[in-house]
Amino acid sequence: MLLFAGFAIAAYPRLHRKLLRDQSHRAAEAATAQIVPQLRDGDLIFHTSQSAQSRAIQLATHSAWSHCGIVYKQGENWQVFEAVQPVKLSRWPTGWRGARAATS
């Protein structure tokens, strides 16, 4: 029993972070589902995420948003050009974990 308690205590932080990531991802999908019908190729999309980097950008810029990208539809999927290193094309919204989004 003591071994199980030790394992549970050691595993809790990792499991808690995973739970928070999963909750954030579900919230992001729900938020983006509301704006998908309004999207057009070339729209700018602004978002935040749960990362420390995102929060630091918000604090430094005094903005509600920390990241942006340009969306376009390829087939049935929305894609987003985003400035991450290296600059890449990501499937949207699964590539973004932010729970809030807005278009231009």
C-alpha cells in the first residue's frame, strides 16, 4: 500500500498536467467550432494558449492575444501559417491549444 501511495504522489503532477492539456484542447475545439463557419481564406486568426510563453507575451504586450496566423482551407481541413520555429504549416485547430480565438 505504501508503494502505491508513493507511486500516486510521484505520478500526480504529470497526470495533472495531462488533464489540463486535455481540458484546454477540448475548450479550444469548442471555441473554434463556433468561428469555423465564418472563416474565409486569408483570415488572420489570433489566439492564446496555456503556455508560459503565451502568458509572457500577453504581459509584455498588454494584449489579450499572444499568437496569430493566417488560415486557409485545403480540401476539408483548415490550415494555419504560423510563426513558430521553424515556420510551418499546421492543421487547424488541432495544432493550436489555445481556448480563445478571433478572426480579423
